[in-house]
Amino acid sequence: MNQRTRSLAIRVANLVALAMAVASNASAQEAAPFIEDARKYVIESVKDKAKLKLNEKSLMNWTNPARQQERGAIYVWTLDERPLAIGSLFTYEVNDKVYAKHEFQSFSSGPMRSSFDGKLAWTPKGAGVEWRNFEDSPQPATTHTARLLQMRQLARPFRAELVSPKEDRTELRLISRPLVEYSSTKNGVIEGAIFSFAVATDPEVLLLIEAFEENLSGTKRTGFRHAFARFHYWNVSVFEGDRKVWDAPLDQSHESNPIGDKKNIEKTYNSYHPNPL
């Protein structure tokens, strides 16, 4: 490589690095108001009063220009390194006015209690998701990279659909890169990942996959399990081929739901306005 070519390559590399830095800074600025709200949440397990830990790095800063110029950021709260609650904090526009909305989904096996800026916000009562083992799945691989490839392959046969209150149907796009990856020795999770089915970059259905190791009556067993979760109050469904394998019905009570609303506060999925409309 001659001197002129080398100089040009360095200039291009510097420009790319600058562009990435600018994009990263813009993304951080966009997420700034959302992380401030995320920090105002206190979420705890009701059973043992253990406080969940907020992962302050947003899993995704998303936009959905097709629907009321929505934009937001997604955060996860964990206990013993395992995600038990996920929240999308976002804004949308109606008649040139901007509104804030928060939506949460529980992954916990039991009740939780959540407050926002000191105000009771969400108290999901039951299990947030239903875990099912993959039948005839391979044994978890020995490396992180190989296990992630296995989980992507297990996710691939599924497709998801969003149906509006007017019965308009939207095929959702499976995003191959997980929102988050994790492991939890205390819970027997060798490796876990949360995948999403999205409109634009807005997740509407979540797919959790875990490589697990458990001991039942002295017998060690490993494999993969999965669970689905809604991330929108519209009707969402998941199919494997032509067979529907999971469904969450339309729940329009979330459309103008205020924080702490008694009709919705105990649901494992809740979407509400944190401020008066």
C-alpha cells in the first residue's frame, strides 16, 4: 500500500469512526428522557421482597413512524441476573401534542410490585409467561457463540402477527439479534436470550429462549425451553407453519389506561399513561 492510499484509508476510517460516534451520541441523547423515567421505578418480588435491578443501558431505542410518530427505549429489570420484567417507555403524537406511555411485561413466576416515582403503578399477580420445552431440540452447545446460533435456529420457524381493533393484519418481522442475552446459575439457566417480532424497530411480541440445566430427583437434565409474551395490547398471535401456537387477545382497556388503574394494575402485561392526559 503506497503512502497516498494509506492516507486515504486512514481518512475514511476516521470519518466512519466519527459517524459512529455521532450516531451513538444521538442515540444516547434520544434515550436520555426515558432512562430518567426508568430510574424512577422500584420493582420487587412480592414473595421475598427482593428488589429487581435495572439495566440502565437500553436494550433498544426504537421508532414506529407508521403509528403516531412513536419513539421509545426498552429496559429490563433482573433478579439473580435473570430478566423478570421488561418495560418500553415511549412517546406518541396526536394532533401535534406529545404524550408519554409506559408498557410492562412480567417474566416472573409469581407476583411483583412496582412503583413509579413513589406511586403504585403495576402489581402483576400470576406468572408472566408459560415455559415450554422444545421437543427434540439439540443439547446445548459448549460455547456461547454456538448456543446463540442454536437459539436463533430454534426461533426461526416461528412467525408472528399483529391484528388491530379494525382487523388490519400485520406480519411481524423476527429480529435475529436478541434484545438481551443472559445467564443465571441460581435459576439453572446456562444461556438465555429474548428475541422480538417487530413493526419497523418496534417490538410487539417477545420470544424468550433458554438453555437450561436442572436436577430432578437426582437426575441431571439439559435442553432448551421457550415462552412467548405480548408487548402490545392489540391481538397478537404466533404460528409455527400454519399452526397457531400462542395467542394474546385484544385488550382495549390499555388504550387510555392511567397509571394505577384498578382494572389493569394486576395484569401481567400493562400499558398505561404515567401522567394525566
